[in-house]
Amino acid sequence: MTSSWGRRLAASISAAVAVAAIAFVASTFVILVASQLNSSALANTTPYVGWNALVALVLGFAAGLLGAFDRRWIAVVSGIVVALVSTVLGTLILFTVLKVTLSGDAWGQLFGSFIGINLPFWLSVAIAFPTAGYAVFRTIEGGERTERRIALVRIPASNLADGLTTHIDREPVDTDLADKQWDAYVAALSEAGWQTVEVASADRLADSVFVEDTAVVFGDTAVITLPGAESRQAEPAGTEAALRAQGLRLERIEAPGTLEGGDVLKIGSTVYVGQGGRTNPEGIRQLRAIVTPLGYTVVAVPVTKALHLKTAVTALPDGTVIGYEPIVDEPRLFERFLPVPEAHGTAVVVLSEDTVLMSSSAPQSVALVESLGYTVVQVDISEFEKLEGCVTCLSIRIR
């Protein structure tokens, strides 16, 4: 997390400096040309630009830290806001320095400057923010990505030990250790180049850390689920707010349909959906109606031996499905199926085309995946595995 925020800090200040510098130079040049290269006129008007540029630098830096450069359209809106606000504040600071009384005439002069002397400045900021500023920010933070790499995560609830179990015997959960393991999981995502975004905590919802079950993302569309367990049906509200903040289009599963994200396995344009204890046929029907127009094909898969489909199987970057055969109902439904030797070795989080995240409690399965040419990042999630959790359950990946 530290390195991620360090990059964001450096990217934000660099982008803000670039925007302020461009606006200052562009405005000064326009003023110089408009005054027919009259240096005395330039000296009299440059303070307008100087204070504006300083305020734009501060506001641009703060906006960058808050996510103004995370998406291009957000940068466009933020650029307009920073341009207008910095012009007002910069001019007010100049009036204060010059001891100008804020009379009606002064306010009229301020607002009149938007189509006068300050016009080149605020236009320059509005244009530079989503162009040069955005480019600088993305280059420093990690480059302009052809795909987003955002992972939504949710801190464990204080009553995590009360989480549901259905297919395994209950074991005592060390919540202090679980907190440390969650921190390490989030750090592993961040170190792999993923931007981690925390969903608002739900401290009394024991299973809320398993945030994957509350939504499924298909490109720019997010489907808000309706969990099959009644005790979990309050969880999606926080996830919905986080996804809305990412600018995604939202759809939802409505009662009597139920669907949990752990039952949804996407491989290219094929969406395998587990029908079992938590996801019902009506939930699958509604999901099919939502994603078919987006170009996806939904394939229903029976799940009777595990909590979720992705408890039993997940997919490697090349589309090969891996699973622990004793808990897979029908492996023949998958085009390519590779059995793994351990129950905790079924789950992989695809970090990139050649790197996956796996549980350290399945060393033989890790070795198998590594033998296929993949780099495996291992994390210890033993306390979450006691609640039928796995590495996929703890995040929602937005690509």
C-alpha cells in the first residue's frame, strides 16, 4: 500500500505542476500577444496569472490524490472545476494583496475577468487537466492502461468468527491473525500493480469480507447481486456505492432471484454460473438477460459439493479450468479441465497474463501451476479458509 500511495503522491504533484505550468505559460503568452509584446502591460497582468496558477497547483494536487485522474471523464469534470475555482480564489488572493475592497464593482471585475484577462488561464487549465495532466499522472503511477486494474476489498468485520459454514466443519477463527492476513492480501494486490479500493466496512456483517459475492463486473457494467444467505443480503449496499464511484453502469439481481459472485466464473465471453445453495435458477435467468446483450454466453453448472462454483474451480489466464475433482460436480462441462491435488489449490486470482495469486496452503497445486510457466504469488489466508473462503472471495477485480 505504501508504494502505491507513494506513486499516487508523486503522480499527483507532477500532474498538478504540469497543469499549472502550462496554464501560466499559455496565459502569459496570450497576454503578451494581446498587448502587442508590451512588456509593461505584461508586468501589470502577470500577477493575475501567478496567483491563479499557484491555487490551481494546490487544487490539482489535492484532486489527484482524491482520484481525479483515475478515469478520463473524471479528469474532464475535475479540470473544469479546478479551472473555475482557481480563477476565483486566485483573483481574490490578488485583491487581498492589493488591498482591493470587495465591493460590488470588485466582484463585477472578478466575474468579468472570466471572459477577459482570466479567460486564457481557466481555458488552459480545463484543457490541460484531462490531457497533459492525465498523461503525466498515468505515466508516473503506472502508465496508461489498456485495461483497468482495480480491486475492491473490504476489511474483516469484528465478528468474522461468526461467519457461515455449510460444507466444512467449523473451526475457531483467530481474528487478529485474519486481520494481518487480510493486510498481506491487499498488499500483494497492490504490489502486483492493482489499485486497491476499500468498500465501506460493515462491522456487524460477519461474512462481509468476502466482498466478491456482492457484485460481478462485466466491462463497464456491474451486476449487484442478491446473496442467497439472508444474513448477507445487507452486504451489497456498500459495494454498490463503491462501484458507482468507479463510474460503472449498474444492474441488479432482484428477488426471488439469488446470485452470489463466488458462483460466477468468467472465461472470455463465456460465463459459467454455479447453481446450488446460494444461487438459484431465477438468479441465473436474470443474469443471462443482463449479460447476453453485452456479448456473453451464460452456462449453468450444478454445484452440490462445495459452497460456490469458484470454491471448486477457477481458471488460469489461458482459460484452462483447474479444480479439485472430489468437489466438482461435472468437470466435462468445461472445455479444458486440469485437476489439482489439494482442495485449497482450486482458486487463483489472475494478476496478469503470466502471474496468478494462490493460497500458500496448497503447495503441490502451486508447484503444478508454476510448472505450466506461471509466476505464482502466494498468500496465507488460513483463517478465511476456515469459513470456506479463498483468494477470489476477498476482492472484486475490475479490469
